[in-house]
Amino acid sequence: MEPKQQGEPKQHPPFFERLRGSLESLQDTSQTFERVVIDNLSAFTPWLAPLIPASMAYHNMIVRLDFSPVVSLLGAIAVEFLGLSAVSTALEFWKYNEDKRKTDNSAPFVVALLTGVFYVVIILTVNAMLDLTQTLEVKVAAKAMLSLLSVVAAVIIALRSQHRRRQKEISDEKAQRKTDRQKARSQGNRGVSNGSLIETYDDYVRISESRNGQGPITAEMLISEHRIPRSTAFRWQKAYRKVKQQP
């Protein structure tokens, strides 16, 4: 008898190979399906959440406050859209303040947050307090807060408009500085003071503190020697002096 050969790999039957491939393919398909479904639900479901408080506000405006159905519908929609705008604006301002440069003005995050708080107060009053008690005082308070919706909406519009102007100024400033640097390089005339080029606020602080008692670089020097835009130069100077005045 011939001896058995050792070390030869064990061959799987073709059926089991096909089965394993089918199961792996099914697993990949199920994982892709799960990811797509969850992603879409996560994007769509938050838009359904405001329907509950909006329907409650609509019902209470008709039953408790004696509003017409049309006014109640418009009021419920306005309250929910106001809340969405307030929360979105507050989060946008918070993100901007976290990422902004040291010399950029801060966005009024607290004001945006207060508009969100006002939305919460209106919802709790119209949807909860009117069910708890229907005294004249509560009804008057609810109508008064609903009347102030236009004021809060105007504040949100003004905040967002101001923020767009703020972002445009920053974008224009960056574009202007980029153009000035490219022009200076093309002319072979790079603004130098104390042997260094100033391009950022950190550069300005570093070089100003290394001038050995000569004082910080002035805004006029930043404009004439370093081609820094006028508004940026004076803002850097003001920010530097403010830091130095702190104890």
C-alpha cells in the first residue's frame, strides 16, 4: 500500500464554497441596507417631531383661545418654524464662535439662545398651561406671548442678516489679503519688519513682543509695510492692546 501524502490542503466541496460566498454577499447587502435605511430615517424623522407640538398648539388655539382654524393653523406653523430657526441660529453661532479667529468679532450666541428659550416658554404655555388652568390670566399671557412672535422673528432675521454680513467681511478680507500677498510677491516687494513677514495675528503678536522695548508694531506700519488691510490692522492693534491691559 502507498503511504498517505501529508500536508495537502483540505479541499472544500464546491457547494460549501458557493454557500459561503452567498452568505457573505447577503451579509454585505444587509449591512448596506441597514446603513441606508438608518441614515434616511435619521434625516427624515426629526422633521416629523414638530408635528406633535404643532397639532397640540393648533387644537388649543381653537378650543382654549377661540382662534379661527385658519389663524390657529398659521400660528402653530409659525411657532414651530420659529423654534427651528432659533435653535439652528444658536447652534450656528456657537460653532462660529468656536472656530473663529482671535481677531474676529463674536456672534451673539446668547441672544439667539434667548429666542430659543422664548419658543420653549410659548410652547409650554399654549400646550400645557392652558390644559392645566384656563383662567383669564393664563389666556391673556398666552395671547401676549403669541403677539410677541413677530418681534422674536424680527430679531432672528436681523441676527442672521448681521451674521451673513460678518461672514462676507471675513471672506472679503481673506481674499484681499491673498491678492495683496500675490501682488507683493510678483513685484518682489514683500513687506518686512524686523526681518519677518506678518501674515496672521499670531505673527503680529510674536514680532511685536520681540522688538526689544520698541513697542508693538502700529496699525500704520501693518498697512504700509506689510500690506495688511486697514480694518484688519486696527483690529489686530486693538486686540493686542486689550490683551496687554489685562492683569
